[in-house]
Amino acid sequence: MGDADLPTPRKRADARRNAETLLDAAAAAFVTSGVAVPVREIAAAAGVGVGTIYRHFPTRADLIVAVYRHQVDACAQAGPVLLAQHTSPHAALASWIDLFVDFLVTKHGLAEALQSTDPTFETLHSYFLDNLVPVCADILDAAVRAEEIRSDVRPLELMRAVGNLCIGGSSDPRYDPLRMVDVLIAGLGVAKTP
């Protein structure tokens, strides 16, 4: 292996960072303006040219799928990190659920596209379940072992409950889904006997 090979890993790391910057900009644009937001607006927010977006994501469907997967991956990767950072698994659960709610807000911005008949979107629901349910299960198990929450809550049930609490949060300023999610998470605690 010669010196000419050394820049390649850096380019790959740069390309990964560029793609992540694009995905973050697209996610933010989808939330504020919907999935039909002009590509030039996403490019401007990411600080790149429109051609760069099309080089990474040839179609809008490719971009939507990549944003969705990027959001799922970020939420999944945060679970173990939060467990390691917090002294309490219940606190880690609350922090992870906050990230999950942020993801759901982004997902609701993508909901119309995800319900289309485009075959590009078919695998996204299973990707979501396969990557997030095990993370939620790990955090719940840690909190149960620490005797901080009740033991009869299943991960998918909790995630669906949180999702249901998030419905309508953006359409009614009198409703704060984050506050209701906080109430739900606090309610998971184990009752202490005097």
C-alpha cells in the first residue's frame, strides 16, 4: 500500500460527514416545510450545491428513505450511550424517550410520503421496529433490574403509547405532547412502600 492510498479514508469520512449534514438539513426542512420542500432549500441549509444532493440521493424517495433511516439510527445509537452516561436507568429512559419523540415529530413530517405506494418505502416500518424496539427493551430491562420502574411494560407498548401521545401535538397549541410523555414516563416508576 503506497502513500497514494492514504487520502481515500479521509475522503470517505468527509463524504460520510457531508451525507450526514445533508440528512440533518433535509430532516429539519421536512419538519418545517414538508417532504416537497425544494431541494435547493435543503442544499442551502446544508451549505452544498444541489448537485451534491443528487449525487448522494438521486431521487426524492431516496432522500426520504435516507432521512428516515438516519433518524432511526441516531435514536438507536443513543440508547447505550444514555445508559452509560446516566447514573439512573430511569433517567436514561426519559432522555431516550425525548429523542424518540423528536424522531416521531420528524416521522410525522414524513408520514404522507411513507404512506404512498412507492415500493422504496416498503421496508421502513420493519427497519424502525428492528432497530428501535431492542434499544427500548435494553433500557427498560436496565430500569427494571435497578427496581426503578415496573416490570410489566413491554417496549413496543411503550413506544406506541408515546407515539399516540404525540399525535396532534403540532396542530393544537394547547396540547403539549412532551409534557404528557413526561407524565407517562414518570408513571412507570415503582411505587415505594412506606
